[in-house]
Amino acid sequence: MKDPDNGVYQPKLDAIGGTGFLTSHNGKIYLVTAAHVASKLSKNAEVLWNTASGELKKFTFEFIHEKLPAAKWFFHPLADIAIHPFGFSEKSDHVLISEKVYWDSKKEISLGREVYILGYPMFLGVGDILSPIAKEAKVASWVTSIDRPNINKELVFILLDEDLASGYSGSPVFTSPNPRFKGNALVAGGAKLLGIQSMTMSDQTGGKISLLVPIKYLQEIFESNLFKEFENKIIKK
């Protein structure tokens, strides 16, 4: 919305929010974020993003539903990840992460390897332009289950040795500090998309550790019967 006093764009900041990113699948664009973020977003929630040409754009989920009435959130049945159709093709000017740079889930990653999170903690980097805040961390554990009452034991996570501030939920986590774009898609620079930030765990001593949802869970949404039914009936008309 506009500030009536100076005409400068001011984002609608609320207690509910997080980071997301755009990816493509079968020629169409989808918004990816943490399920616990997606589940709290109303139809009037705003999505802000930069185009490949550097222009800030925004619209609400209500606008997406007007453009694509059948659009809805697709939640993984267990993992903290969700996707929403964006209503555009991958040939648009939207900056997106190509499936070509998803980490191969069959490969392990070495302990102590540096990874890089790009997001908007505490709404920093959100204004008249979007400038994501980078955070460096190290892999503390490869895929592992968590034995906690509120976490499904069937799930696996990648653990990071750093705690991440509020607003990083849904952030993409890369294996390189220098992701590069060709046109509008992340395809080069050695960066691989390892997963997305889910939550931070802590104990009574003040110790904290971050849990990442491996990227394989995003691929499982794309491969689900519910999503394929949507894709076949709506996207491929």
C-alpha cells in the first residue's frame, strides 16, 4: 500500500509472515514456503518478489485465485513444506529456482560443510526493494529423525549448527554463497538447493539448532496424486 504522506510503498507487516521462493515445474511457477507459514496466511496476505529486471512486485492470494480459481495450497502430509500455484509460466520475468539445482537426495553432504540461508528475518530487507539477508551456517547432521513429542518420527531433517531468527521460516538453503541466475532462473554458480528452513529447537541451557526440510519433500508434493490431478485438469488445459 502507499503511504499517503510521501507516496512511498510501505509493505503490510503483520505478526504472521515468513520467507518463500519461486520454483518451476512442468513450465509453471509455484510459490514454496514452510507449511506452518502457509497455513496462517489469509486471502489478503501479500506476496512480494523481485523480477529478473529488478522491479518489486506484489499481489495478494485473492488476486491469484481470481486469475486461477482452482489455485490452492498443496501441503505435504507430514513435512513442514507447502506450495501454491503462482499463475505464471516459467518464461515470465519472475526470478525462480530451477529444478535443475535441487540437491540429489541420494547423495550425502559432509558434516561441517557451510551452507547459506537467504531470507527476511524480522522483516529485514523488506521495503521499497527486496534485499534478502544471508546467513551462514554449517551442517551439523545429515538426514536424521527427531525424537520429540511434537515431531513425527517418520520425518527426517537436516540439522544446522545455527539458530535462525523469526522470518527465516520457508527460506531456501543453498550449498554455495554465490548462486547465479541465467535469465530469470537459478541455474549456475555451483549452488544447490538443499532444503528449506522449518524451525529452531532449543533446550534449557540456551542451546539452539535449526531443522531443515530436505528438498525431497518438495519433490514428493509434485509427485503426489492430488497435485497431479490439479495439474492435469487445470494447468494443462
